[in-house]
Amino acid sequence: MQKEHRILALMTLALTGLSLTFFILFVPPNLDLLIEFTKSHPFLAPFIVISWRILGIIIPPLPGGIVSFALLPVFGWELSFLYAAISVLVGTTIAFVLARKFREPLVKRFVPLQHMHHWEDKLSDKTEFLSFLVIRVTTGPVMDFISYIAGLSKISYKKFIFATFIALLPDVFLYWAGEEFYSGFYNENTYWVSAVIALIAVAVYVAYKSKFFKKT
């Protein structure tokens, strides 16, 4: 099973790298076309983005979050955050329900057993809401796994989804700052800035994944 988890981590990293490369090379030169597409398909475009983000939470190797930030100049920060929030609330709910129904046989395919028990122990009966809120806020890059683990714990769905919603609120600033960065500097230095952002994103992602998958 440890080998499966390492393969899963490598798949996640590879798909993340491919997604970053795709958006770096595809979005900037086709920005006008993407904006026109969203105007011509006001329901289809958000549906595609939301659906992909939801899949990225249900199926951990898929990098859903990258889409939201990559399309900031297309939708603007307000709609980008709204679509991301809807996706996260729906996706984490599905992951939570799946874990609660199918339990360890499903979750252990994504999360090493020792980590599963480690996170479950953090969600004690007396402090489960605050514990989960802290975990949710501080483990954004692995929230897909955390949703499954929460489904195994005794935390109620109401507390789970409320904590998830609160943890989303700081992202408002990130989306706003991302759009400001794009409009103020990104357009003039598209590829260089994209490359730097990609390298930083991959480095952070690798750090989180390696920490999450390392043996205890």
C-alpha cells in the first residue's frame, strides 16, 4: 500500500506540473478567446470550471485548484472565488459522504493508514470543530485528503461544512490580490512571471505532499 501512495503522490505532482504548463502556454495567448467564450456560454463556462474543481477534490490526483487561479483574468476575482467556493463546498461534501459510507477501504487508497489515524486523533469530541477548522485552514493543498479523513471521524456534517466555509473566507484576499497582480504586472511579463509562479507552486506542493506521505 505504501507503494500505491507514492505512485499517487507522483501522479499528483505530474498532473500538477502538466496543468501548470498548459495554463502558462495556453491561457495568456488565448485570453481574448477565453473571455469571448465565457460571454457566449455564460452557463457552460462556469459549469466546466466548477465540475473540474469538484473532480479535483473527489479524485485527489487531479489538480483542481490551479484552474481557479489560472482563469482569474477570464472571470475576475469575484466570480472566480464564487465558483471556487461552490466547487469546494460541493466537492468536500461528496468526499465526506463517500468516506462516511465506505469507510477505511476507500480512504486508505488515498491516505497512508498511519496518517489516517493521526488526523482522526486530532478530531477529539471536545475540540473537533476548532481542531478541524485549524486543520482545514493550514492544509489547503491537501484538503481533498482531509475531507475524506473527516468523513471517518465523529465530526458532524454541519460542523464539517461550516468549518470548510469559514476556511474559504481568507481566499477572498488571495483572489483579489491575484487579479491585481495580473492586471498590474503580469500582462507585461507573462511568461517570466508564469514560470516563477509555477516553480513556487510546484515547490510548495512538493513540500506538502512529501510531508503528508512520509512515514511516521
